[in-house]
Amino acid sequence: MRTLKTAWKHIRRSPYQAMAATLAMFLTFLLTGFFFLTSVASAVILQYFEGKPQITVFFRDQASQEDASGLTTTLQASGKTAQVRYVTKEEALATYKTLFQNDPLLLEMVTADILPASLEVSATSPQYLDDLAQTIASYGGKGDIIEEVVYQKDVVDALISWSNAIKVIGGVLAGLLAVDALLIVMTVIGMKIALRRDEIEILKLVGASSWYIRLPFLWEGALYGIWGATASWAVLIGVIVWMRPVLLSFLEAIPVFVTVLSNPTSTIFLTGSAALLGILLVTGFLLGIIGSAVSVGRYLKF
Amino acid sequence: MIRFDHVSKHYPGHRGALSDITVDIADGEFVYLIGPSGAGKTTMLRLIMRDLIPTSGTVVVDEWKLSSIPTSQIHHLRRRVRTVYQDFKLLTDRTVYENVAVGLEVLGKNEREIAKDVIKVLSLVNLEDKYGLFPLQLSAGEQQRVSIARAIVGGPKILLADEPTGNLDPDTAGEILDILEEVNSIGTTVIMATHNASLVNERKKRTLALDDGSIHSDEAKGRYHVQKKKHANA
């Protein structure tokens, strides 16, 4: 690969320009990677909460299991429920006992009779929660059989808005930095083409093909992207490994995070890291090569 | 073979650089292009290397009708038609070896082939012991020899030389011409534009005299007529 060797020679002969371009790429991918990982994490958290019963309908004591089945059928008929589960008084007591197993006093005071039966409802998507709440509210004979309706709409809404904000802010910042990195690569490559005008003229005279002249500049841009992406990946993974104990203490309730973060040498962690590296490398390569291709197209016309 | 068939070249906003030139140059010939500045010598060379396209007429080099070669294919022609300039056009940040190697690198040769061929042409131009020096460490004559080495490495069929002795003293100019004649002796067509009357008169090669864009004379063993005529008129 003589053109790749030539690109390396160009880089070595003007290291400061190369550093500027690589640093711009590094910052772009560091921020993009951070927001990408945060978006993935928020999606996982959201999915976790979405998987939990989002609406809990507590029944009065006089409500029978048939009443609960009637409501279940109505909710399922809407097609917006992922799961509807009837929890009997006995199951509620078992859950209560599990939750307060370390507090015998609380366990002694409670029997199955004082705990209500309930219906745990999960929606296929958080956006259907309002519709399902409406269906429950307008259910015939509600006042006679339903004691209380509790649903996690507020939690999920907050998560959705945070998740969306992260995506928008991250997307805009990453986009701006990508444009910045693109402009820096274009400028650096443009300057190098101008500096090598004599060399390019000589190459043309001795019969170099247009791609023989262009490829080193394209490689150069691609290398800036690849180096910036690799460095940002190393920093991101390093920070994740370093902050693992803190992250685990925050996210220990969510099994996916526990699985991924508990062992940085586990297959799942290594696979995830490799996937992130792959995504960053491909994006870096493309960003670098697009930047240099614009300059090459503009300054090397033949 | 090079054929100019009723070739004219006009630069926009200027008078014609060449007017209705028709001439054939056979394979292996050594031809001087002489004439005063602005006579059209360099324009003829640039047409042969497809740096310019004629305004009318056709230029043919071997199987190529040059006006029909797409820009993306010109490099194939340039590998067979190499050029030497008065100002050498060397890369000052590269050694003699690297400057000559450029002529082979573009052909896609590997390092071993390049080393072998570069050493061969450097010995032809008597620079084999200076391969590690940079152009600015060489005399003007030596720099021109590097330029010739770069042009002939890879075995071009045609060598164009545009005032190659213009910056050189008479003795060094003679040495450069010796090298060009040696290159010619191995079958390379050499076309040399020059103002150097003594060299032309001394070496007695085919001489195309240009004057004001037209061929003034075409002699098998020519002398520097045009220059003399201009001086006589002056």
C-alpha cells in the first residue's frame, strides 16, 4: 500500500496539523460516544420501567375474581397491554413478606385479609398509559369494585422526557462537533494539497494516475478519523471501568447493568466494548474520508 | 511516432502560438526545436505531452490521438512521454534516490525493482555515488542529471527536454547533451527545445526551426538559422 505509506509520510512531516485534526475527531467522538452510551443506558432504564407493572388497580374486598376478569378482558381488548396479571390477596401477602422479611413486627401485624387483590397492567408502549387509565376510569361499576388506581405514569414520563432531551442535546452537540471536525480535516487537507502543489505537478508529469495522487490525502483524513475514534473509545471504556462501582451502586436494581458492569472481562462487556469501537471506527473513517474527499475534490481537479 | 497534422494553437486573448504546423517525427529520432522566445517551441512540447489541446488539427503520438484521450487516462501517455525542464522540477525535501524513484513508484514497481532501476539510471547519468544527497547539495548540472534520470527511469519512449541547458555553463551543457544522446542511442526519441546555438551547430541533428508559430525550416543536420536571422535583423 504505497499510497498509505505516502499518507503516513505526509502526517509525519506536519505533525501539528495532524494533531489538530486528530484532536478535533477525538473530542467529537468522545462527546458522541458519551451521549450514545447515555442514550443506550436511558433506553435500558426506560425499558426496565416499561417492563414493570405500570398501572396497579387495587380492588375492594367485595370485588370477585370474575370482576377482575371482566376488567382484564376489557383492557386486553384495547390491544395496548403487554401483560395483565391478577394478584390475589395471598400473593400480595407473599410479596409483602418478601419485602419485609427482615422486620418480624410488620409481618406479625398483617394477614391476607387486610391486603387487597390487585391487577398489574403493563402497556406495550408508555404512550398508551393515558388510554389505559381512561379505560379503567370509565369501566362500568368502577366505584363498587375498585378501591384505588396507582400508575407510574409520572416516573415513565420523566424518563421519556430525560431520554428525549439526552437524544436531542447529544444529537445537536455531536452534529456540531462533527461539522467542526469535518471543517478542520477539510482545512488541513486543503493546506497540505497547497503545500504539495509542486510535488503533485511532478507526479502528474511522470505519469501518476489521479488516484495515485488523491489516495494519500484520502487516507490521511481517514487516519485522523480512525485515531480520534480509537482514542475516544479508550477514554470512554477507561472511564466506565473506573466508575464501575459508582455506576453499579446507582443501577443495581436493573439486572442488565449488573450483568454488563459486574465484570469488565466478561464476554458481554468485551462484546459491547468491541461493538462500540466498531461503530466509532466506521463513523470516524467515514467522517475523515468525507472531509478529505471534499478538499481533494475542490483542490485536485484533473 | 509523433505526427502534427495542420495543428494550430491559439491562447485566449493572444495571437496564435502555433499556426498550421504539419510535421512527422519518427521513432528514435533526435530533434532540436529552435527559435526565438515565443516562437512556439514549448507549446509544441506541451501539445505532445497533452498538457494542451490544439485549437485545430490533430496531434498523434503512437496509437494515441491526443485530443481524444480523456483526462483520466493522460497518465498512460505521460509514462511513455517524459519531460525534462530548465528549472529541473526536483523535490528538494527528497534525496536524489527518492527523486528518481518517484518515476518508478507511479508505475507500481516494488522496492526491489525500484532500487535496481534507480541505481542503473543513476550510473547512466554518473550520479551513482550521490544517491543520498538532497538536490540543494548538488550543482545545477548534477540537478539536471537527476531530472533526466527521473525522466528516463522506467524506459519512456519519448523524452521531451525544454531548454535543459538553459541554466548551465557550456561544458556542463555539453555533458547534459552527451547524456541525452546516450538516451537516444538506446532507442528513445528525444525532442529538445533550445536556444543554445553552439550545441545545435556542433551536434548536427535534425533541426526544426520555428518562427512566430510556424515551421521556418526542417533540416536533417541543421544549424541555428533563426537565431542568426533575428540577430542579423536586430
